Amino acid sequence: MTQDTYQVEAFDIVTGKTTSRTIAPLPIAQRLQPPKPIEKGELTEMIESLRQEMSEQQERFDHKDELDAERNQKRAALSSRIGELTLQLREAQGELDHLDREGTIREQFISFARQAEGRITAIANGVYKFLSEKLSQERHDSDYKSLPPLLSEDVRFRVDKLGTRFLAQPSFASLHRTPTEQITNARIEATLEKLYAATEKLEGALEK
């Protein structure tokens, strides 16, 4: 046991045992040291610094109109520049979004081919109706809707022989049913050939 600690003993009447523990006294609080007085030279510098700032601020205040005019001019220039940069940013973001939506050249072609299949189907429907009306007038001197069943069947048979009916069926446009990631390059080339052949067949049917 050191001089800085002391022991406390306690007797337990239930167990008949005496216990002891060592207690350390609380440390003595240190007294706060008063701040050192500011030296004369430092005080003089503080006074001179304040005077200098006062003089500068007074001069700024005396020329407040000119200074405010310069600040307003600069503020207007910065505002105009921010407006131009904001417009450029919007245009760049719009162009970037457009490119992101377009995807790769391969993805663009697949999208075109899907649309082209639909366009072929629509054109084929138009060709089929046109030929039906044309044959009805040439063979029976009547519009197709007015023909009796037997004659309309004759016209329909002759139009079907031209081979355009399949192009007007929904089954012709098959590319849209296949996910993009499953479409091979060979499938793309085959679709292009199919579309070109369809245009030739429709054009040939119109010339007959």
C-alpha cells in the first residue's frame, strides 16, 4: 500500500468473514492558470489592423455606387453564362438520351426490320384489296363487296394465285416475337432477304 491509497475493512455478520479493499483518493483538481496579459506590441498591431480595415471599408462605402455597378455587371455576365451552359447541358443530355434509346447499329437494324415486317403486312393488305377490286371490275363490272358468293370466290381464288395473301397474314411478321438477345446475325440477314423478296412480289402483283 502506498501513501496515495488506503484500505477499508468490512465484517460480514452472516458469513463471519472480514473483507478489505484498497481505495485511491480522488486527484486534486488543478487550478486554472490566468491568461497571460497581451504584450504592448501585439496590442499595437491589433489597433493598426482594425484601423486599416476601417479605412478599407470606408473607402468601399464611399465608392459603393461604382462597386455595386461592377458587381451587378459581373452578376449579369455570370447569370448569362450559366444560362448558356445550362442550355448546352440540356442539349447534350438530350443527345445522350437519344443515343441510349437508339442502341447499337445492330439493335437499330433489328428494330427497323421489325417495323418493316409490319409495313409489308399493311402494304400487302392494301395490295390484296386493290387487286380484288380491280379483278371484280374487270371480270364482273362490279365492286368486290357487291359480288355474290360464287363470283367473289372466283375473284379471291385469282388474287390468291398471285401469292400476296401470305404477306398480309400476321404470321409473316415473326421477328417481333423473338427477344433481341436471341436474334442471330444469320436471322437478321434472312429477314432482310425476306423483306426484299416481299417488295418484289407485291410490286409484281400490282403490275399484272
